[in-house]
Amino acid sequence: MSDASGLSVLIGGVGLFLLGMGAMTDGLKLAAGPALGRVLGSSTQTRLRGLLSGILVTALVQSSSAVTVAAIGFVNAGLLSFGQTLWVLFGANVGTTMTGWLVALIGLKIKIEAAALTLIGLGMALHLSGPKTRRGAIGTVLTGFGVLFLGIGFMQQAFDGAGEAFDLTRLGGHGIWSTLAFVAAGTLLTVLMQSSSAALAVVLTLAETGTLPLSEAAAAVIGANIGTTVTAVLASIGATPNAHRAAAAHVGFNLVTGVVALVLLPVLIRAVDGLREAFALEASPAVSLALFHTVFNVLGVALMWPLAGRMARFLEGRFGPREATVRTRYLDRNVASVPALAVNALDLELRRLGGLVTGEIRTTLREPAGGKPAAGGDALALASAIAEFLTSLSRSSMAQGTADTLASQLRVLHYYENCAELVEGLRHGRRSIASLDLLLRQGFDELARKADRLLLALDPQGADFAPDHRERQGEFEAAYQHLKAAILAVGASDDRLDMKTMDSVLDTLSALHRATDQATKAGLLLRREANPPPEPAATAATQGT
């Protein structure tokens, strides 16, 4: 194999590996997304449980980013402190080492043609038989496994057939500078491919084919571990404050772990040899590197055990709330990567929008009649940002239950958008109220008080949230009909109220009535999604397939 063709095969192999890893991760997130949230929510009350749940779930879904997003969601919702979440994040770093074991124990040992192509065929058959079911998601996982193994096979061919083209021995022989060069190479490889898993697969394959000595390969693995922090930093740009804190914790953990592993590199390699013999593992470079990757990440957890409290307090004092209130607080592109978890963040953001809308209506009603309308539009701006997020999320693959929840949330957004638009009419219509006589103005003030009581029950962030509060709805409706009838009577029999002013006042009352109606519908939907009715046995059975 020529150097050029070997490089071409290597590039294609890396591309197939990334494609397979992406498909496998997407399928696992789709199949296990709801369970992901439940496991993390119920298993993170102590350091050890948080650490173990982070390891377990990351090993299961092969995506530390998905686990990080879930943990951030729980912090945003107030279900976990950031200190508790740190241990989930540290566990995710250990759990992601499972990829190295996957490559070392399976990917480099199987006969590619016999296993990979079979997995791809079986996986696609399952996917096509139920694209949006759990069965289809499992099919995507199997297809991803097959394509991933196929990529590893092509990388092996490239290194076996054109080893001279990838001769890295020239970097060796320079002591500490050689070690640092391989760390830099691993870091650069991860940054270029935006995947530490792909970089790790390349390094393991180089070591297994004899192209790279074990000590240099271990240094490259440390570099890959450090390089993945660049991906975390890039993912946190424009994200929520807690996402920034999570990225900073990820960077801190990986940098400290990498520096310590680099200092102790000879000791760790000897320890890995001892552990490999103790556990009767195969004496292969790839297995030794996978064990080394796990060992130094576990060492990082041990180092962080006494430091985590200080780190949590330090990070909680950084990355404060966003300055603009109209920007989303719980939504970013990282959350959108796991639709089953994104709907939870959407619920929080929609409740925030509901609180903002009802607050704007109440503020408008308390403004002096005839005064200058206060500046507004925050709710409309937030609604627009949520709509943009919903549009991007709707393009993702998701389970049917998640899609149904998303459709309901879209209706909630539509109701609150209508409310926000009606607020503008209320603001400008208040001037016409000033031209009413004292009795009618008192009637409007009474209506405003009833509306304020009702809006307190319609605020999804308030302690009195009760969108079906019959008593307050009845009081408001009676006051509305009474004032409307009184205005019509005065307009028809008294020249003190001209037709233009009467129409403006009635439009203002109608805007208030419609706004409370839309807020009621949105509140009822939010409460229904928070407390869904139990599924019939037959439906639950079909969804489990």
C-alpha cells in the first residue's frame, strides 16, 4: 500500500469511526434518554452515588456530554446543588474511558467482515422496522457499532500496510521533550477530530500495530484527555451559567489529572502492568493503554475528593446570571442534543416565560390610567428565543412520547406569545380609561384587582399556581361582564362617552379578557404535562417495543 493510499484509508477509517460513534450515541440517547434523567435524579445525593451514576450512565450512553447536560438541567431546576453535580461530571470522565475498552477488547480483536457488516445489516433492519420506537433506536445503536468497528478495521489496514508513512519514532529519544511532543500530538488530534474517542482509537491502533511504543502512546492518551476540554469550552459558548461552570470543572479535572499523570507516567505504566497481570488481562498494548486511561482518570477522582468542595464554591461565585433578562436561562444547543432532557429544560423556560407574561400584565394594570406606557417587550423577545430553540429541536430524532410533549409545549408557547402581544394593546389602551367618568373608572379598578388575583393563580412560577381556580375565574368574569355592560349602556345613552373612546375602552377590556384566557390555557397544559395521566396497559406495552 502506497503512502498516499494509506493516508486515504486512515482518513476514511477515522471518518467511519466518528460516523459510527455518532450513530451509536444518538441511538443510545434516544433509547435511554428518559431513564437517563431518572437515574441521575435519584442517584446523586452523596458523592459516591453521584460518582457511580456518572460512570454508569456515561458508559451506557457513550456520551459524557449527554450526562453533563442532564446534570446541568438538574442544577438549573434546583433539584441538585452544583457541588453534588460535580461528582456526576467527574464520574462521566471515568465512564468515557469505556470507549478505550470497547476498542481494545472488541474492536481490535474481531474479524471485521464477519461482525461489522452483520451488525450494520441487523441494525438497519431494526431501524427501518420502527424508526421512532425503542426498537429503532436499538437498531441505530447496532448500526453505529458496526460502522465504528469498520472504521477501526480500516485504521488497522492503514497502519499495517503503510507503517513507514506513520513512523513516529523520530519524535522519540529526546527525553521529556519527546513525552511532551506526544502529549501535544494527542491534544492536537483530539482538537482536530473534536472527539477524544476517535483520537484514542487512533492511538490504540498505532500501539497495537507496533507503530507507537507504549510509553509514547500513554503520553498521547494523556494529550487526548486534555484535548477534550477544548470541545467542552467550545460547547459552553453562549450556554447557561451552569453550563459554563460544568465546562470549567471539566477543564480543571482534566488538566489536573493530565499533569499528575504526566509527572507519574513511569510509575503509572509499571502499576498498569501489575494490574493487568493481577486481573489476568491480555498482554497487548491496546489493553494496557485502555487500563492506563482508566487508572489515571480514577486517580484524578481521588485527587479531587478533598478539593471538590472548594472548586464548587469557587465556580458558583463565577459565571453569574446573564445580563439580559430576555435571553433563555435553561436552553442552549447542548441541551438540544438530548431531546428527552431538552423538554424538561423547555418546561422550565416556558414557566419562566409565563411568569414574565403574567407579571407584565399585572404591571400594566397597576400603571396610572392615562400615564406614559412603560417600556415592555421582554416576554415577546423571550418567546422568540424559545421558538428558535424549538425549531432546532424539532429537527432531531426523538421518541414518540417526547415528540408529543414537544407538540404540547409548542401550544403553550403559542398561548404565551398571544398574551405578550395583547400586553402591548393593554399598555396603549390604558389612556382611554382616563377619559371615563369616576364610576366607570372605579369599575375598571375593581376589574383590575380581580384580574390581578386571577393572574397570581396563572403565574406558573408562583406559589399560588392554580390555572383552574374556579372562584377567581368567576370573580373576574362577573366583573368583566358587569363593566362591559355598563360601558355599553353609557355609550348608548350618554354623550359623555363618544363612540371612538368607547371602542378603545372595549378593545382594552377584550385584550385583558383574551390574555387571561390564553394564560389559563397555557397554565392548564403546563400542569397536565407535569402530571401526565397514567398510560393504558396496552399503550405502555406497545411503546416498550
